[in-house]
Amino acid sequence: MKPTELLSIIIPFHNEQEVIKECQQRISEAVKTIDMQVEMLYVNDGSKDKTLAILIELMQQDERIKIIDLSRNFGKEIAMTAGLDEAKGDAVVVIDADLQDPPELIVEMIKAWHEGFDVVYAKRIERKGENFFKKFTAHLFYKLINKISDHEIPENVGDFRLMSRQAVDALNQVRERKRFMKGLFSWIGFPQTAIEYSRDPRLAGETNWNYKELIKFAIEGISSFTQEPLRLATYAGFITALGAFGLGLFYIIKTLLFGEAIQGFPTLITVILFFSGVQLLSIGILGEYIGHMFIESKQRPLYFIKKTYTVKLDD
Ligand code: UDP
Ligand code: MG
């Protein structure tokens, strides 16, 4: 008897020509034992190499594959969203192309899903092949965002996860242009659980990330999930004003008592520069939030699909 439940596997691809074939092999192998129908949604996120050609070649050998070719590079978050929009599965898995996350975990994820969890995410217990500094900065980032945000964003969790139909439908209703997925996954709620594993180094090719990207990612994450920095600017303003008042009072009294003319150009310039810095920082923080409003208010579509490829006739 044919299984009735459908599992969708979404993979975003951006210049991944070296890893596609191995990726497909590992995924096919991993889902063999699963008693579900499978659809594979491969999103080509504006790759400049042979990614699309290789994907089409694979699709001709495996009718479970459907390719969504985006009109340009939109970034991983949007590419995943395009996949989630198209996915028809009762359960949907999102996984990276570079096999840093073992597809073999999908079996366990499905078990947890059958137990009633709507979101099953994979939690890394160690990161092979990543340097100390990256690990350390990542740790700091999670400490910070969890301290100031209302929604717990679990540390050492990537985007690799399984979601129930209900969770996917919920997530698909969130049409923010700036998509901090880790935050959104947590924001939608529903029963969630983790499966632990150790993360492998990238199979081949280069990570698409660099530190500039990471900093941008951190700022976006924080500014789309909490207003705390705005409040911080207010507090800082309040405290410095109070301090300045106290200092003023101190000088008045000092002059009255000792009649001493106030010198101190160095103090003056330091204080002026310091507060100019604070002001610029606060304006910058404001700018971050206004930027968000600007992007969201334009109401642009999240992405455009150039073409979808499938060997099956759509019914
Ligand atoms: N990716 C994408 N669009 C991009 C950048 C990356 O679709 O603009 C995909 C990439 O092909 C891979 C996944 O997102 O499948 C994760 O990318 P990467 O391994 O570079 O990120 P990291 O593992 O370092 O977070
Ligand atoms: Mg990776």
C-alpha cells in the first residue's frame, strides 16, 4: 500500500555545484526507510555556476524533485520561504545543501513529529571545522538576543528542522521582508523540541557567509525582534542628562566656595566627543528601525519565481 502522508524536503541552493550530487545521494539514502511519500523542493537562489543545470539533470532521474528557480539571488531566508510556500507536505523539512547537518536525523525528526511536536529542530552539540572566534561571537550573540528579546531563540540551532503542516501554514502567514528565520520559527509558537547532533564541516565549496554578513545578520536579528535598543538610547540619554546636571551643580558650588576659575579644555573636549558619539549611536539605532519600516512599508513581494521545473504533470 502506498503511504498517504507526504514529506517535503526543502533545500536552498546558491552556487553549490560541487555538493549537489552528493547532497541528493545522502538525502535519498536518508529517506529510504521513511514510510511517507517524498517531494524534494530545490530552490535555486540565483546561482551563477552550474547549479541549475545539475539540478535539472537530477530531476530527470528522480521525479520526486521539483525545482524553483528564483529570478535572482534573494538570500537564504527568502529562498527557504519560497520553498515553504510551495511545499505541500504534511511535514516539511528544511536543510542546507552543504550537508553540514546530517539528513539521517530526518528519521528521528519524523518520530518526534508523530509524538505530537509541531517543530522539531536540530541542536548542535559541537561545531567541527569552525574557529574559536566564530563560536565565541555566535555564543555572545545568542546570550544578548535572548536577554533582550521576549522570544527564546535557542542557541546552536540552525535552520535545519522539521515543521508540521500547521506550523508551516502559520509561518507562511508571516510576510516580513526582513526575515530573521530563527526568530520567526520560535515566534510562531506550537510545541517544539530539539534533537541533538554534532555538526560536520562544510563538504566542499565556500561558506557564503563572512563577518560583514554576520554583523548585518546580528543587527537585523536584534532590531526585528526587540525594541530594547531604542529603550537603551532613552535610558542613556536620561542618565547622561542627570549626570550633566549633577556635574553642573558640583562646579557651581565649587566656584562659589573656592572661587576658582574653571580650566580644563581636555575635560571639555572629551565630554563633547563622548556625547556626540552617544548621539550618533542613538541616531543610528533609530535609523535601523526606520529602515525596517521603510522596507516593510513598500509592501514588495518577497521574491519572484523565474520558472518551476518538474517532470510530473501538475494535477
Ligand atoms: N544559500 C542560499 N542563498 C544565499 C546564501 C546561501 O540559498 O544567498 C544556501 C546555501 O546554498 C546553503 C545554505 O543556504 O544551502 C547555507 O549556506 P552556507 O552553508 O553558506 O551558510 P552557513 O552554513 O555558513 O550558515
Ligand atoms: Mg553551511
